[in-house]
Amino acid sequence: MNYAAIFKGRARAIFMDFSSLAVMAIVIIACIYAAKAGDVKSASELPVAVVNSDEGELGEKLVDILLEEEAYAFYRTTEEDGMNAIARSKAQGMVIIRPDFTKKIMAEDIDSLVDVTVMSDSYEFVNFTEYVINDAMKVWLEMYGENQLREFSDVDEEDIRSFHEETTAVWNGDSLIHIVPYLIGEKVEEAQEEKSYSGIRWYAALSLFYLMLSGIWMCDYGSGRLLKRALGKNANIAILFFVQSLPGLCITTVGLIPVIIAESTIKNPFSILIAYMIYSIGASGMALVFCSLAGKLSNLVLVAPVVSMAASLMSGLLCKLPEWAGFWEAASLIFPGRWFYRAAYGQPFLIGSILIAAGWFAAGLLVSWLLAVIKKK
């Protein structure tokens, strides 16, 4: 089997998939912004005013998600009352959802979705923008999934309603509201504990979503057809999958470079790149498991946002794991993202990340093979 030709064909298909490339571009831009914003410290349980000026429906959804956050006391108000609260030191900041928020989300435009005002005399320079960006991305992911679903004629309004209910349950679940934020006092903490590295953490989380969403070709691994053709040509399935995955892995690895540059506090960028390459291999194996189980694109669009966000939350990529959740932290070590998280904070990661990546890679091949055998019967 000509693996070089397969690689070229997969690379050509990726570069012609403008929808997935647009997702990747948005991920990079959002994570660069998060990396820049992450230099500002955050504090716990501070009142933050939220003003919804959106002329559409999605602004209200963002408000609802923000109000579920416990790290900051987000509350709904008007712009005038919000400014008065900041002036009287009754609010540390204000988030104004712009009138064209819904319009831009529907157009997959993430530029200037919200305006943020912070107290000028706040000695902590409170950073609640990470949560605003995170929650805005949730709204965008949900709408992107809905738009993809509507392209299929066999999807009705009941499917759309069920999809929104499932994603809302995930956004409002316990895993999203038990957040331990940084409390910055007069005492300077260790530099490693002060940094959030939100840019590279979010990039790792959202690139898993990209790998799954652009992995419709992986669904063939569970159908039996690809397995039969590959075996007929004496192909090595593991090498075949790696070669087909390689163009996507290259794109996501290159996309990480500007995020690392924006994350100016990283001490060892080369180590982060190595950690991400290993993570991406494990993430590809994870994507193969769920793409094979999904079987077709309409199912994959439903599964991809929920699985990628759930795995990223469990890994600590979207928000730090609570200090009390010892079992949760131990269980999270089965996810490739947890080892990338460890690399970001300068903790040992190499051997564990390689083992977990190899495990997920093997699990992806095993699950796809078992599904192919079952369907063949």
C-alpha cells in the first residue's frame, strides 16, 4: 500500500475542508486572546455585572451560563447600574454582551463579541475574562453543532431540541461549577501556581474538538469496509491510521506555536511542543474510538462537542480540578489532556504521557476493529 499517496490525499482533503479550517482558525485566535488575558490574576467570589445588549437569542444563553459560574458572582443588570456599581466599588467589573453577539456567532465571527470593564483602582486587576471567553465558546460550539446538524435531511426539530437539552445539561453540570480560582493576596505565591496558562490549555481542549469534527474519515474504521480493503492489500492498520492522522496532527501542532508565543510566561516552549505532539497522538486515538462508535457525521456532530468538553474538563484543561477531588484527579490520569496539563505546569509528564497516548491509540484501533467484526457478522 502506498502510504505516501494516502498521506497526500488526506492532507489535500484537510486543506479543502474550509469549514474545519475555519474552526481551527477560530480556536487559534481565541486561545491567543486567552493567553494574553491569562496574564491578569483572578480572585474568588467577586461581583461582576453582566449586561445583555444582544438583539438576538444567544446573548441570553451566554448570560444563563455565566450565572451558573461560582468562581465569580456574575449578576444581571443594566449598563447604567453596572457603571454605578463599579464607581461605588460594589462590582469589580462589568461584561457587556454586544448587540450583534448572535449575528456574529451565527456567522462564526468571534471578533469583539463582548466589552469588559474593570475597576481602575482594583489592586488585583481581576481577570474574569477567562470565564467569559470559555462560556462564549460553549455557545459557539453548540450553535456550530446545530448548524452542522441542519445540513442533514434526516434530522428534525426533535433532534435539534434533544441536542440543545444535552449540551445545556453538560454546561450546567457539576463539573463546570466546582472551580477553585486563584486568590491573590499581598503574599506572592510561587510563579508556577500564579500562572493559569489558559491559552495552551484551551488550545489542547479545542483541538480535540477539531480532531473529532474533522475525523469523519475515522468513521470508516468501524464500518468494516476500510478494514477489508486494507487487509486485502496487506496494509498495516496501525500505520495506515497514523498516516491518515498525520496531516491533522501537523496542522494542530503548527497552530499551537503562535499560542505558545502569546503565552509569554512559558519557561520551556520546546517541552510544551513535545508534550502536545504526544497528547495529539492520544487525542487521535480517543477521536477514533468515538468516531467509530458514532458511525456517521450526523451522530459525530452530536458527540464531538460533548465528548471533547467532558474529556477536557476531566483533564483540568478548561478549569483547574478542585483541591478536594483527589479521586477525580487520579482518575483524570487516563486522559491524554491531564499529562499535557502536567507538562504546562512543569511537572513530570514524558513517560506517563507516552503510555497513555499509546493506550488510547491502541484502544482506537481495537474498538474500530471490534465494530468492524460485529458489523461483518
